[in-house]
Amino acid sequence: MKIRIWCAAQPREAELSADQVVTQVVPLLQQCQDSAEIAICPLDAPIAIAPQPQVLDYSLTHWAASELWQQCQALPALVTQWGIRTSTGGLYQLPLAQTAKGTLFGEIIGCLEGTWQLPIHASDRQRQTLYDLGRRLLDHLQAPVGCYFLQFGWQGEVIFEQLWPFPTVAALASIGVQTPDWLTAHYQCLRGNPLRDVRIPARDTVRRLE
């Protein structure tokens, strides 16, 4: 089996760089499929990926998901019609795994003091607000299987920024903290493997959504 990892040659702020793919992602995928041939494919323009037999296309850039990305870019206008505020500079991301069995929600990841941290505590009300928004977005997109990251701010209510149709750089915070981490979970979704739960050990002190 061959795995083609599509990444950005010049990543946006949310995208993993080719170096991060080499050092962080490739070892995780080798653990999933130790016999796989892994090719790293940096992109600097949109590409139509032609599926090939025995090849898994693992996208970490909007360039490799151009049609879906165009739909995601239109979401802020739609969310505004739903009565939800939108803005930029959101410091939080909610991971969502779209599986063949439905949607699995992860713990919030926050960028605090310039570092992505997991988990961020949220109240039941905050969680339900975010989960409801996530479901509506994925339903609207008729989202293919994979992991999505909902970027938002919070000022007493959710402020929507963007839905990324692949694991972002924030997913690195889950490595060694969550089982499975979000980069491995993305692989499992793409492979059609069961993904029933994600687990994080209990921690005495966590930051709160605010």
C-alpha cells in the first residue's frame, strides 16, 4: 500500500509544513501501516487528485481539497444567516471526526501564549452550542469521511471563523496526549476503520473556554 500525504509547499497559518509532516505525521502513519510506502507531496496550487488502486490520499492542505475548501470558504456567510457572529483571530478549534457511523466530537484545543494546548474545559452549554454548529456545518457540506477542525472565538457566545476540512497544526497538540491523536484518527477515517472514541487522561488543571 502507498500513502500520499498532500501538504502545502507554503503553508497557511493553520496548515502543517512539509517539515512537520516529515517529523510528526510520517512516524504516526508508519505505526498505523508499517509496510506502507509513504510519499510526501507538497503543493503550491490546486490539484485534482486522481484516485489510484492501493493508494491512500491523505490531505493536509486546502490545495488538495479544492472543491471542499471552496464550500468551506462560503460557510461564514451561511453561518451569519443562521444568526451566529463571525470574525477572524479565533483562538480555539473543535475537532470533529466524520465517520461512516456519524460524527465524533473531540475536546477543544486552544492557542494560549502562542502554543496549542489540549484539552480546554467547556461547560455543557458551551459544548452543546459548538456541537450543534458542527453538526449543521457537516450536514450542509454532506462532508466526506475525515477529520475537520472548527475554528472559533468565544465572547459569551461562539464566534465562527472557519471550518478546516483536514487536521490543522493544532492537531499536533493531541500527539502523546490523546488516543488516538487526531492525525492518526484522520487516517483511520480515510481507511474506513472504526473510530468509536478518543480518550484523554484526566488532568487536575486545565484551562477554561473564555
